[in-house]
Amino acid sequence: MIRFVGVIRIVIFSTGGAGLAKRSPKQSHSAPLGAGRKFHQRPDDAYCARFRAHIIKHGTPVTFPGLAWTKPDPDDPPKPLTDFATPETLRKRVPKSPCPICSPHSPKYYEGKLCWSAGDKRVRAIGHECGHDFYDGDTYADEVREFEEKAAEDAARGYLQDAISKLPEHVILARWSMRDFDALFAAREDLVATVTKRASQELLRALDAQGRLSVEIETGARDGQGRRVAMRQSVTSRVSVAGLKVRAKARNELTELALLVGGAVVLRRHAHPLWRDDVSQAEAVAAMDREQVVALERLCRTFEDTRNCVDQEVADLRALLSATNLTELSRWGTHLHCPTPFWISHGPSGVTAGKGPHTGSAGRRIRNLPYS
Ligand SMILES: [Zn+2]
């Protein structure tokens, strides 16, 4: 009796032990390739969220329970559920995933799509470039396109839900930005024309690594080949010159965008067809189809980007034309060694400037300066 039990124990230990190791879920990433479980319904968003959380934490779909790693039927093109990618920070530690279609036994990809097949009711994680040639005809390509367009639509609706309520205010702010830009830009143009375009180009070249303006001063010495030796000397404190490079391009784009966005969204009480019924903006967006909502999102994003760009340019122009900055620019322009002399001065009648050395001549008054 005792001997018999002992034999049984030995049998369990030697064969059952090895078998258990293969089936144990903890070991599954070394030999995972199971048939998975059946999903009679298309898995929902909560399932996809759990899957993505798993990928963010573990970096691989291989250890996510229930997935099928068997080769699918080419007549059964699946529906993509979610994109996923191994986080960059995990890629050194986590091996690539096998692809049930093209590479079921060896690592293949870091980016894939989680898919549900209506035919065999399985969920598979397949490589993101995979499947187009495997499934018959264009069926899978159509599913992927539908998935991506739906994702773009969802993203657009999510963006607009928040952005649409701020748009009226932002269009008004854009109009103020354009007004500021126009005044400052005209003053900048007037200043550049007065001190000469060449002087403003030389000025940009005279910038040192610390953002100060420098001049070249000959030392009187000559080098071994008889060339004159010159040294650069910084003659101002830090200056703002980004405003010299501003062009009117973004401002002109903003005009058009503000008209488009304003026409579509803000001026709804002005009988624009989109808003003729004066429904709430959120309702109007909800009523738009996929194409319209994606187009409006793109328009709004471009509008916001351009608005930010113009705001930055306004700030650059303002910094360029500030009284303290103009004083520093003039310090450079009136320096004995400035290659393109000019002067800028503040007086009771505003800011005046002139080219050449400051000889006491009247110069020109710079118009449109915010403080003149
Ligand atoms: Zn593949």
C-alpha cells in the first residue's frame, strides 16, 4: 500500500509537473499560443480600456488573458477594436509580440491592432501592418478604414465638445490680436524703412551668443599673413530682435480662418445657414455627419494654432518696439563702429529715428508705436 502511493506520487511529479508548467498562465508568454476564449458579442469599450491598460503596464498582449493566437480564417475578416503599441520605455525589456497571421511562433511587432472576428468569435492581437494581404479581397482594408475614420470622428467630437464653447471668445480675441499686429507691424515697417533695411539685416547678424549686439573693432595689429586683426565687442545689453523677422503671413491666414470659423460658429445669430435654427452649438455639432465634424475639427485646430502664432508675433513685435529695447538698438546704431549707423530717440512728440550718425537733424517720427 505504502509502495503503491509512492509510485503514484512519482508519476504525478515527473509528467504532471511538466504538463502543468506548459498550461500555467504565468508561463504563457513563453508558450502562449492558445485558442483563447469565445466572445459572442463584440467586446465593448471597457474591455478595450482594460486591454490598453494592460499594454501600458506590461507592454505586451501575450499575457492578456483570453486572446487567441491561432491562425484566423482568411474568409473571416475581423473588426479592429483598438490600436495599441508597446510603450517606448518598455521596449528594451519586453520582447516583440508574435502575430497570429504571419508569425505565430516568433516575435514580430510592437504596434498592433486588437481585432474581433465575428466568425470564430475570437479576439486576436495582430501586427498593425498585417492582414491586408491575408484576408480575401478588400474586406479587412475596409474594416480598418472604417475603424480609423470612426476613431477620427470620435476624436473630433471630443475635441469640439470642449473647443466649440470657447470659439466665440477666441474669435473675438483673434480680432484684437490682428488689430494689435497691424499697428505694431506698421510701426516695425516704418522703423525698418527709416533706419534702412540693410541696417536691420546687419543688426540681426551682430547678435552674439548672449543676445547682445556687437561691433567689430580693428585692433591695429596684423596676423602672420599680414591680415588686419579685428575683435568683436558687445556694446548693448540683451535685445529682442525676433520682431524683425515677423512676416504678415500668419496674420493673413488668421483673417481667413476667423471668417470661416466666425461664419460657421460665432455669428450664428447672423443667419448663417449652419445656425439658421439657432440651436445650441453642441446640438449643431451633434447633428453634423462624420465628414463635417472632422472638417470642422481641422478648421478649429488650424485656427487655434494660427491664433497662437499671431499672438507670439504680436509679443515679438511688442518686445522689439518697447522703449527700452529701442534704446539698446540705438546704442548699437550710434556706436562709432556700427557698419550701418542709425539712431532712435524718444522725445515729447514720440519716437523719432533716422539713418546715419545722429547729427541733430529732425529724423522721422515712427507712427503707430503703442506708446507714442
Ligand atoms: Zn502579422
